[in-house]
Amino acid sequence: MTVTTETARPGRAPTLKGRWIDDWRPEDPEFWAAGGARTARRNLLFSIFSEHIGFSVWTLWSVIVLFLGPAYGIDPAGKFTLTAVPALIGSALRIPYTFAVARFGGRNWTVFSAALLLVPAVLAAFLIEPGVSFTTLLVLSAVAGVGGGNFASSMSNINAFYPQRLKGWALGINAGGGNLGVAVVQVVGLLVLATAGKDHPGLVAGVYIPLIVLAALGSALYMDNLAQARNDRRAMRDVCRDAHTWIMSVLYIGTFGSFIGFGFAFGQVLQVQFKAEFDTPIKAAYLTFLGPLLGSLIRPAGGRLADRVGGAKVTFWTFVAMAASAGLVLAASQSRSLALFLAGFVLLFAFSGVGNGSTYKMIPAIFRAKAQLGVANGGDPVAAEHEARRLAGALIGIAGAVGAFGGVLVNIAFRQSFLTYGTGDGAYIAFIAFYGLCCVLTWLVYLRIRPGKPAGV
């Protein structure tokens, strides 16, 4: 394993300054045991921390809207808009963030993207106060969307570090640690409400300023760039031609889109649908972190289970469970049962976390199956492995972006349902129908015995 600080390669411009690993062979057992595993774990650790802070900043407005009382003059529809905007910006940024790893290197981009989080944190810390215009709040919430891009670059980077047999676990740990940021920022909001009160929303953002600095410094000092990850920039274009790209993106809308969408919206749903029980922000904040916490913690288990029994099987049964959980929420909404409502939502968060892990295991497995088929037909094993990693990394970025857009759709569904019916029932019915569609899609493409079915997915 060769590490360089600055290299000039024939036919290429000099690389950027930084820590570069020129020789990386994770599928080689001797290489992995001789130091590869240790290097991968170190990069995974600091990737998780940076991504965690990114998720917290991205979902910051799921907490801040709880502070926006009558003095701000914003109705529930306006608050759903304030949470939909960062979800939209974050999903759009995941495409260029995936490109950035190949262009600048995983370590270098992690340092930059972590430092960039200072912009939304500082702005929110000092500009949110009664009397501020809704337009200003909309801009501030949009800027927080930069935190949503960190996930795509982090996952693409870590995917390159780990061997196929450990990808489900590694990607699940990386994503789960990042997803925890959704729960942690809500706990921070709860602590601010309990100590400083509802008049200081800027404190929630202020807490993250020193943590952002630590994330950027840690990434600069302890992470590495992989020279082989600087692939040709046509990977995104090439993978867009593959039907599996769009199938997996739809499935990821169902898993991650649900997780992040519910993470943004859950506190507001409680306050609107059970107004009497949650008449103050702190009452809602006591519960909003539980679902994201469970969904984040269980994501690595979904990846590990997918490693053992197959990602497609886990994903299929996850959507069955999510449809049943959404049915429970619908029944609870119609019967006005808060206990049943909370139970259904917690299950939705948990199963979406399992599905997040299993769908991301499926992505490299699909291209691994194609590579093995190519080798069986006389192809070069090394070239096939490289191509599989190249396309899997690109698809992780696309699926992450499309899946995150699902968070926007969840908030729009809730907004429209409450405006039209006064309850979230219309949204719950839409969720059930979509999870049913995902079940059918998973079975038809990845589980049904047929010619051309990808093996081992």
C-alpha cells in the first residue's frame, strides 16, 4: 500500500495535495490483513463523524420549526415548506457530491464538505428571531441543504475502501452513523427547549459550530484519498443507461425517502394531528427523536442481514412490514389513538432503517453479479472488478439523490393531506400504495426466477 502526498502521473495533471493511496486491493486477503482493514476502519470512523454532522445540519429545520411559534406568523403549511426545501436541495446536491469524490479525492472532499457546514450553522445561529421574513427563513433552510450531500460522497468513498463480502456491514455502519444525526439534532433541540426555552432556536445551530470544526480537522488529519477512485468521469453517464439504476432508485425512495421524510415531518405531524396532546414544542420534542434513533441504529443490522441472506429478500420483506406499519398508522389516525399512532410510526422508522441497509447492499451486489458473468464469458477479472466498483459508486450517488428526493415527496404529501382533509390520512394511503409497488418491483426483478436474473443480489 503506497501513500503519497503529491504525485505526478504520466498523461495526467499533478494530483491535489493530500494523502493518496496508490495501491489498494481490498479483495486480496493478504493485503487486507496486512494493513488494509486497519486503514479502511480509520477512514470509516472519520467518514461517519463528518456524515453524522452533515445529517444533523441537513435536518436542523425539523427542529427549528418547532420553535417558530405565533410570533413568527407561520402556519403549518409554511412549516412543511421550510422542511421540504432543505430536503430538496440536499437531494439535488448528492449528484455533484458523488462526482466530487472521483474528482478531488475522498479525504479532500470530506474536509471541504465538512467545513462548508459552517455556513448554514452560523447563519441559523445568528439570524433567526421574531420578525424575520418568511423569505429569509426559506433561504436559511435552503442553505442547510448542503448537509444532505455529505451522505452521497461519504458512501461512494467508503464503498471503494471495503471488499465485497463486507460492503453491507461497512455501508450500513457508515450510513447508520450518519443517519443518527437526525435523532441527535432533535435531542439537541429538546435540551435547548428544556434549558434555554422556546425563544432561542439559534442555539440549536450554535451547538454544531465547534463540532463542524472538529469534523473538518479530523478528516484532514486522519483520512486518505484512493488514487483508483479517481475514475473516469463517465461513470455516472454509463450507469444511467442501466435499468437497475432506476429500479434501485425507486426502492431507495421507499426506504431512505421514508426515513428522512418522516424525520423532517414527524414533529409537525404530531403537533398538527394531536394538537391537544402536543400543544407546546417541548412535548413534541420528547418523542420526535425516538423513531430516527431506532431507524439509524438498526440500519447496520439491515446491511449485515443482507450480507447473510441476500439484500433482495430483506428488502422485499421490509416493504411488506412498512406497508403493514403504515396501515397501523392510518388506523390509529382514524381512531385518534395516540399510542397506536406512535407505535406505527416507530415501526415505520425501524423498518425503513433495515431497508436502507439492505438496498445499499444490493447495489454493489448487482454489479458484482454482472462482473462475474463477464468473467465467465472470458472477460478480464481485474477489469471486471474495477468496472463493478466504478458503476456501483456512481449508482450509490444517483440512488442517494433520488431516494433523498423521497423526503421532499413525504413532506409534500403531508402538506397536501392536511390542507385537503385536515389529517394525514391521504398521505398514509399514498405510502401504503407505494410500499406495495416496491414489493412487486423487488419480487419481479430480483427474486422471481427468470432468465437474466442477477445472481446473489
